[in-house]
Amino acid sequence: MLQLTKNISDVLWGYLLAPLLLGTGLFLFIRLRLLSIRKIGQGFKLTFTKRTTSEGKGEISKFEALCAGLASTIGIGNIAGVATAISLGGPGALFWMWVTAFLGMATRYTSGFLGARYRRISRDGTVSGGPMYYLTDGLNLKWLAVIFSLFTVIATLGIGNMVQTNTVARELKDAFGIPHLMSGLVIGLLVGLVIIGGIKRIGKVASLLTPVMSLVYIGGALIVLGINYQNIIPSFKLIFYHAFNPTAAAGGFAGSVVLFTMRMGVARGLFSNEAGLGSTPMIYAASKSDKPMNTGLVSMLGPFIDTIIVCTMTGLVIITSGLWQSGDTGAVLTARSFQSAFALGRYFVTFGIILFALSSSIGWSYYGDKSIEFLFGRKGILPYRIIYITALPVGAVFQLKLVWNFADIANALMALPNLVGLLLLSHLVVSYTFKK
């Protein structure tokens, strides 16, 4: 099973998704006239400026939507995913994560715009939006919307569920000797208490949890970089050099070609910021707004914060420590890199892993809710939530490599239908965005 999932993942990411994601991001970046760079300030203003008048229909504020979107994206990918990319693909993998993020901002603007444009609001004020709706209502491709929803349900049990608890369980076992199953059961209980309240409770919890966990983790990374300040400039040189002259961390063949380094960076970049995946438009569609463009501008901040800021912190800590060549990988490598600078450093990683995993599991449950609702109606949501919560402790005892492979495959199968929708509807987004 491990070899089979690895082979499938290699084919999807090595020959299909990496060029398709980068190509779509570049196409949208150019077609939107570099909007994701020119309008980033406006995006932050829309998010953090307090409104004194009605923002439009929706269930959560723009700030809560950004936090909920970040809650699902700032997860294990920012800690273990970055480390895995660097340990297998070398420092150059971080460069390709940056490329994925910058181009992904245009992709996220487009998907956020379409999520708001084609959302449906029921009589009780409940909002439903995302790729399944713009594929159905915008392109009349309901069969593709069904495929996307099915893949999303499967993906929620990988990227948003088992991967998260698996890494938490291993870290808590290594740090405190806590059994894997116990970690999974506790996370399952905490996630269940939040998701039972739907998007409004998720938004409120995320607006409190996301800023705190991000600032604490970034603060710890800055301490490490302050201690290793003399290695920062050499580390940037390594990143840019190995992006085009790659080398495997352990000296093997795996990282000896540019394609592999690029694949590791793009795959882990998408895992981290979810640009092009089609997940976050479901949350942003629920935000209070009467202008799809504003929703898109807030949505595009996600890859910038998640990858350009948080993932870069992790990557620089690992590279400046010099341990990227140690042979360690995943969260273990990140924890050792923090600890090499100061004794309490690994506890910043432990703290980050627990809260990042908790927030991601909460956010991804909502994507599953909306996909199940599209497929079976609201009656299917409760059974799905029971399965979702049950899968959390199951993921805690799985083999890490199998879980990662499973998550990569699920991500790829989600992204394909969404990218079709983004490309075919891009003319509408461009026309509306630049209309006079």
C-alpha cells in the first residue's frame, strides 16, 4: 500500500499537478494584471478596518473568514511539510514554495471571487458556496461538481484529519511519552466540541486561536533566527542556489534533479496554503460581503500569510541550524532545529503542532460539511461529522508516510476539477474586476 500510494502520488505531482498549478497561477497572475501584488494593501484594509455599516449578507465577518481560512491552512504543513520538502529536496524547495504562494495569490483571488459570486443563501441565512456551485451554476458542469465534492470528502480525512493527528501524536509521544491513541482521542473531542456549532462557532474560535498560535510560533522562530543571525544571509544564498542546482539533503539521487526539488516545493506549498485546491472558497463564501471582488481580495491574503511568512520562518530556522543535512525529516527535523538554538525551542514546535493541527482539523471539517450538503443535503452532515471525528484517533496510529501519500493524492484529485472551473470562468472574473 505504501509503495502503491507513493507511485500514484509521484505520477500526479511529478507530471500533472505541479506544472498545471504553476501554469494556472501564472496565467491568472498575468491576466489579472498583477492584481495580487498591487492590491494586497487593499486586502489588508478590507480585513482589519472596522465596519460601521452593513457589509452585506453572510454568516461571518471578513476577519473571521480570513482567520477560519488560515486556521485550515496554517497546520502541520507549516511545520512538518516544510521540513519534509527541505529534507528531501534540499533548501531550493523553499524557493518553489514561495513561487507557489505568489502565483497562488492570484489563484486564491479568482476562487474567492467565484465562491462569493455563485454562493447560495437559504431562507435562514445559511450560506453555501465553493467550487461545486460555480462549476454547477457558472459552467453547468454538475457532474464535475459532484466529482469535486466526492474528492473533497475523501481529502478531509487526509489533509485535514489524519495527517494532523498523526504528526501531533508522534510529537507528543517523543516529547512527553503520551500514547498515540490518547492524543488522537483528545483532539477528536476538542474538534467535536467546536464543529458542532457550525461556521459561526468555527469563525469565532478561529478568530481567537489563529492570531495567538501564529504569533507565538513566529515569535519562537524569530528568537532562533536572532541567535543564528550570522547564518541568515548564507541560508538565502543556499535557497536560491539549490532551487536551480538541487541536491538531496542526505546526498542521494532523489533530490538531484530540478524537477524533484520543484515537485517537493509545489506539493508542500499547496499542502500549506491550499491555493488552487478549492477548499477555502467555501469559507470565504460565507463572509459578509456584497462585492465578490472584496471577498477575493481578502481571500488572496491567505497564501501570503501562510507560506511567505509562516513557512519561511520554519524553513529559515531549519536551514540556519545546519540540520537540514542530518537525515531527519518532518516535525522531528523542525523540533531539533528549534532546540539546537535554545533548550526550550522544541516546545514552541510542540505548541505549534498541537494548535496548528487542532485549527486545521476544525477548518477542514467545514469543507466536508459543505461537500456532503451538496451531495446529500443537510441530512448527511451529522453522519459525516461522526465519521470525521472518529477518523482523528485512527490517523494518530497510522504510519506517517502512508498518511502523507494519501493526503497528496486526495489534494491532487480535489485540485483538478477546481482548476478547470477557474480557467473556464477566468474571463468573468477579469471582466468584472476591471469593468469601468
